[in-house]
Amino acid sequence: MKLAISAALVGSASAWSTLTMKAQTPNSRRDILQKGAAIATTIAAPAAANAYAVPDLLYPFEALEPYIDAPTMKIHHDKHHATYVANINKATEGKDEVDILDLQLNALEAGPGVRNSGGGHYNHAFFWDEMSPPDEAKKTKPSAELEAAIDKAFGSFDDMKAKFEAQAAPGAVFGSGWVWVCSSSDGLKIVGTPNQDNPLMKGVTDEVMYPILGLDVWEHAYYLKYQNRRPEYVSNWWNVVNWDKVSENYAYVTEKKAGVPVRG
């Protein structure tokens, strides 16, 4: 983009040099300068208007079969996530570009555009990258550090899964929302959030926490395959969790005391 702007300005400067060889009135010089500024502004505008983008998946749509079906993945990624991205770009148009992670903290104060669409973009970008094809996922496991943290907080890995599934049940997260394993000031915690909220947002949970694992329990994430059988979807989802990535997330938030950066 910088090269394009520079080229445009150089071209405009050449045109101005030719024009200055002719007699100019003060008004004509001012008009030329105003037009040159307008050209530069027009060229630079798309960067601010499209600060965020839907990241490509790291695997094909069908890669998570049979646990998450290809049609769901395609609609979820190409339609639902794309809508959140389009709307957060609209909500932040004309403002300074801010990393999507940095928008999360004060999202509630920023209003529905940032809270819903900015949260939706961050949550989905986080979600895609923590999964991998089942034949790869089964070869991954929690790091020693993460395993110790899980045992301390929940008793065991199986107990953690059981508590996560209970939090993901329709009665616990009513309607649409997410379930997270987070790093908090008191170790790992499992929390649910409504809509596109997440624990990085100040005011959503008791304290700001840093997700290391998250599951989308909106119906659009599973309805084509599972219909109203959300618990079955949640139980099957463990087969595509990439624990190497989750372990990386845990190591990052433990060291940085900050949320995990995402693509897009």
C-alpha cells in the first residue's frame, strides 16, 4: 500500500511540475494541491476501511469430518465469520487501526459494533486455529505444564472435560454463546459467555481472563449435523482439539499475562 501511495504521489508531482511551467494564479495552485491531497487520501482509505480479514483455515473444510461436517465448516467460516469481519470493519471505519486482540478489553464500553462483531471475529479466529484433523489431533497432548495446571484446577484431565461439557450444556449456556478454559489469577477456570462475548472483555466475567481453549456453542456451529443434540457435538469436538496448540496458548498467556494473538 505504501508503494502504491508513493507511486501515485510521484506521478502527481510530475504532473504538477509540468503545470508549473505555465502561468498559474494562486487559486490554480491551491486547486492542484487540494486535488493531490484528495488522491492520496482516496488511495490510503481502503487500509483503514478493511483493517480486519477472515483468515484462511489451516486445513480443508472437510478435514474435521466426521466430527464437524464440511458444509457446516464452509458456512461457518465463509458466511458467519465473514459477516462479523465485515461489520467490525464498518464499526471501525475511519478510526486508527487497532489489533483485534486489543479491541477486546474495552469492547463493552465501545458498544455493540465492537462487542458483537469484534468479539465474533476474535472468537472465531481463535477457534479455527485450536483444531486440526482427527488423525493429527489424536497425536497431540497437553504439555507437562498444562497437564499440571489442569490437575491442580480440576483434579484430572477427564474431570476437566466433564466440567467443560457441563458448562457447554444448553442449560448452562442458554441460547448462543461460548465455553472457555481460561488462565486466571487463581489458576485455570472454565466459564461460559453469551453471544460473542469472551473473558478478555472487561465486565463479562468476574475478572479479565485469558482463554487457552474455546468452543462455539451457537447453533450455526453444529446444527446441520447435530440438530438439537448439542451435548453430542461437544463430546465429539474433543476429537479435533489440537492440544499442542492449546499448550502453546497456555505457555503464551502464562508468560505474557495477555490474550493469545489471532490471525486476521
